[in-house]
Amino acid sequence: MMDQVIIEALRGNRDSAAPKLVIHCPTEEDANELLAVAESYGWRWVDGERPTQDNNWNKYEEKTCYCLNYFRGGLQFGNQDFYLERCTEKIEYVEFSSKDYEPATPDELLSFLSI
């Protein structure tokens, strides 16, 4: 199951998440899983495009991070080094790996989709 910090941020619970949540996805499989869940919660790239249309993982590959940015109102992506250099108390940085999580049950999937 996905980390509760990530789920709360995707749900838009700003009280339990940093204004910016940076999520490192070391594999394209991880990126695709994260972005599919983000899209199911209504997240889009800051330009309004759906994140599953282009995951942008090929630009930084194993150093790819995704940022849930409440200030800009959408998803951003960037290089892991960039985010690590700029992590402050207003940015929370988490590692994500789909291999660390067991597949969600049907009930968990339904709870992900209900806000």
C-alpha cells in the first residue's frame, strides 16, 4: 500500500502534507504507478495535461522526482539532485518504490478514489 503521506497529499489534505511534496521514483514502473494514482485524484501537470500521457521519466531516469506543488496547483518533475539541494522545512522529500508496497486490495483502491 502506498505511503500515507503520499495518499494524504494526493487527496489534497494540506494540513497533513507539506506545501510541496517531492517523491523520488527510481524506476519508470514506480513513476507510472505514482502518476496513475495521482491522476485518479485529479492531479494534472501544471500546464493542465494528464500525467499518464507523458511521465517525463526519460529526462532524468533513475534520478526523477515528482513534486506535488500546491502553490502552482499541479505536478512538476525534476532532477533528484535539484530537489535535494533545495529541500527546506517547506518541502518534504520521500522515496517511492512500487516494489516496497503490496498490491492494494479492491477496498483500498476504492478508498483511494473516494475523497
